[in-house]
Amino acid sequence: MSPINNVWSFFLILTNNTNYDNNRILLVDDENDILNLFCDYLHKFGYETIPFNNPVDALNYINNSNISNYSLVIIDYKMPQMSGIDLIKKIREKDNAFKLKIILISAFIKSNIVDNDISNSLRIDKIIEKPIPLENLKDEVQKLLLN
């Protein structure tokens, strides 16, 4: 499946073009308004965004591409057809996804959607609560990519 251009998906695979070999961002979220907002904002900082508003389409794209071309993934927790956790599990099954950084974004963090055991076993690098100010998103992405 081809990525949906200028759509709001919270599966962001982000890379910083000054510290990595690429600047690709893969976004997966079912909210198109959010996807568009993040794509536009991240473009301003030199990131190439590859958005999906459907986690199944995102997984098909990932399965048919070289995941090592990406450095960071940001995924919305709650989506129809597949949860963000299930998508992360599928991504982590890929042989070359070991170095991939993952950010999980959710409006449900206060309800403890993900315990530490799940977060550690799936190697989720950061969990961020929605709504997130755009500047904070950029800061979190840059922090992860610098480590």
C-alpha cells in the first residue's frame, strides 16, 4: 500500500537529517486532522513524513519496505482494526527493526494503558500523552534521535 499523503497518523517514523542517514517520518494515526498537523509541522524541520491513517496499511507498507531506512516510529495507541501495541509487536518481529526507536502516543496514559513490562518488552522508547504541543513533540523526537 502506498502512504497517504498529508494525512494524520500517529505512527511516526522520525529521523533527524543532521544525525542520521535519512530524515523519514512514518506516521500512523486514524485522526486525519492530527496527521496533517504533524506532517506540516515536521516538514518545517526537514523531516520527510510518510503518513498512514490506517494501521493495517502502515503494516503492509512496512512489510514491503526496508524498515532500516527509518530511525523512529510514533504510533497512536487507539486505532480501529489494530491497536498501536499490536502494530508495535508486528514491527518488532521484523529482523532489521532492532535499532528502530518507537514513541507511543495516547490520550489514555492516565489510565495506565501500558505497563512497564509491556513497554520494556516491546522496547517502546517513549510514551507521550495526547494532546501534545507540537514543540514538545519535536523536542522528544530530537532527544530520542540524539541518543
